[in-house]
Amino acid sequence: MSSTSSAGTAVRGVRRVVQGMPTSDGAGVKLTRVIGQPQLPDLDPFLMLDEFGTDKAEDYIAGFPDHPHRGFETVTYMLDGRMRHRDNHGNEGVLVPGSVQWMTAGRGLVHSEMPEQQEGRMRGFQLWLNLPARDKMTAPKYQEYGPERIPSAAPAAGVTVKVIAGRVADVTGPISQPATDPTYLDLSIEPGAAFVQPLAADYAAFLYVYEGAVRVGAGAAARTIGAHELAVLGEGEEIRLEGERAGGDGGTARAILVAGRPLKEPVAKYGPFVMNTNAELHQAFLDYQTGKF
Ligand code: FE
């Protein structure tokens, strides 16, 4: 599943390509579920990836009224639009274009995520990232950063990277999560421009292209990943990407590259609760119903 570069480094290939599934969630928000659907139920430590993107207010205006979470993290990355979040512990804020909210639900909270606009475009991603058993009942915590606090790297000509988590060249993203040691990059790659990023060999990794097209891999094993396709990456020590010159829309490609350490723990999951055992799942329901979140 990997090919070898001239320097002897194992380059990650594309293990499989997954198309998202249109669905709706919350009070009727239309979105595309890419991880967490029958084609790709999970990619340890990643439990879910939703892309939302629409110009039509009726697709998002109902938002996500009060709902609970326990046992994992939700990562919201806004590309366009404004979203207000508010939880039962008194935390509240507005995500604007380019904002990241890395929410550690831990032992539990109840929150709402509602559009802070009546019209215009709403676009972004929500990723669910699992927590190890030892951290599932930790205190809830937010790492929230506006666009001005997400650093950019320019690792090669024609390549710009917003570093949300992890490191590109000498630029380090603001997010800290030792358990899964995540990388989360938002890439802009011009046609023909190339980007090489080291990734820990045994980490789960995926590339999701949201505009244009990207060549992934090296040599004969390289594959083109088009817009709204997710590439599950094979094993290897680095990933090689190139902006597609032909066959895409000819413009700058945009994609998120996400990687993290697999937890290799049993997963007991139901809706917004992700624990290790069914007994813990039942306890989560009970605690939620009795107001202990
Ligand atoms: Fe939520």
C-alpha cells in the first residue's frame, strides 16, 4: 500500500476512496456524512466526519438545538458562515469563517450549535475524535481559536497550509491533544504544486478534498482524488500531494489532511455517547436523563 521514494522513505498510498452520504442531523441541517456511514463506519480514532456546505438558509437555519455529548471530542472548523454555541456549563461563543472549536466533551455537557445568520453561505466540517478510556470522564474543555490565531505555513511554492493541529515545517498548530496526537491541516495547493508531509507511520490518516482535485501518492501508485472524496491513506512515513493540473476544475485545490494515533480500544457508541462498554453507555443515558451532565 506504500511506494518508496528515491530517499527510501515509504510514501503513503491511497487505501480506498470514499464518497460522502447526504443526510440530515440536528433539527434538519443538510450535510454530507463521510466518516460514520455504512461505507466507512469509523477510522480509529476518528468516529465521524461531516461536511456541511450550502447557500440556502433552509438547509441550515434549524441548527442543532440542545443535545448532549460524552466520551469524545467534537472539532468544528468553519469555512464560511457564523455559528453560535452555548452549553449548560456557561460556555458560549461564535465561530466565524476560519474558526476552530476543539471541544472535549469528556464526562458530558449539553450544548446547542445554531446559525448566527439568516442568509448566506454556511460551510465547514465537524469531526468526531475518540478519547481513550482514561480520558472519557475528564472535565469538559474547549480549545477555541479565531482565524487570526491559526498559523499558516508556506512549505513549497504554490502551497499554503493552515496548521490547526500538528506541525508543518517549523509552524505548529495551537491544538493540544496528547492522547491521539492529531494533525489537522487545511491545504491550498495550486495546479502542479507539490507538498510532502511526514506523518507517523502507524497513525490513521485521511485526505478530504473539498475543492478541485489532488494527486495523492508517488509514481505509478498515485491517484487523483476529486472534490468531495475522502482518501483513506495507507501505511507509510509521509504523504505526497500535488495539485491536479488536468481533470479537476483547473483551479487551486482545497483539502483537509487529518491524522491521529489509533486508540485500539473497544467502542460502544450510541448517538452522542461514545464509551468503551455497553454498561458505560447505559450509565451515560442514565446520567443524562437525571441531569448529571
Ligand atoms: Fe454537538
